[in-house]
Amino acid sequence: MSNVKALPPIETAEPGGVAPCCPPLTERPLTAGEAEVAARMFKALGDPVRLRLFSAVASHEGGEACVCDISDVGVSQPTVSHHLKKLKEAGLLTSERRGTWVYYRVEPSVLAAMGKILISASATAA
């Protein structure tokens, strides 16, 4: 049994809107809980193979990719499966089995939240 929690999407009052898991870095210091959530997401992307897999899914036509289309990242299939599992555990990907293949999608709410954290930090630095 894993003790890793997936990050749930956080909906705002706006239809289809997303509230970030954490405030922009320039708004106020993060709480311990906010820092834990953000660190889990960024840690999952800290591995080059995971970052390549995440990018392959995010940039794939239609917003989802079959594992058969993204597994050419220079490691064995079991290692690809391990990294995809880590991305799912961090709440960055969702998956759906269709027949013998698994299709992965990027969690748009989490991606938007990560972007909001970083964009505000880079805008202030510029």
C-alpha cells in the first residue's frame, strides 16, 4: 500500500476555472501543507525521464497518449511504467485502460496550478 496521495483538482467558483494548490510564490510564504503539495509535484518532474514522459503526454495530439506512443525515452518498458506510476501518484497524470493499452492524460487543473506558481515568480524576477 502506498502512502503517496494524488492531488485532487481544486475547482473555483468560475465554471471550468482552477484555483492553484498554492499561492504564487510572490504573494506570501507557503504554509507547510502548501509546500508539501508543490514539492511533491515538482519532485516528480525532477527526473529527466519523467519530465520527458510528462512532456510527451502533454504535447501529444488530443491531450492524451497511449503508453505505446510515448515509451521511446531510452529506458526499458518496466522503467517507463514505474515513472508513469510516479507521475500518477503525484497527481500529474490520469490514466484509462482501453483494451490492452493504457492512455495517459495530463491533469489540467494541476498543470494550471503549477504554472500560476511559477509565472508569478518569474514575472517578479523580470
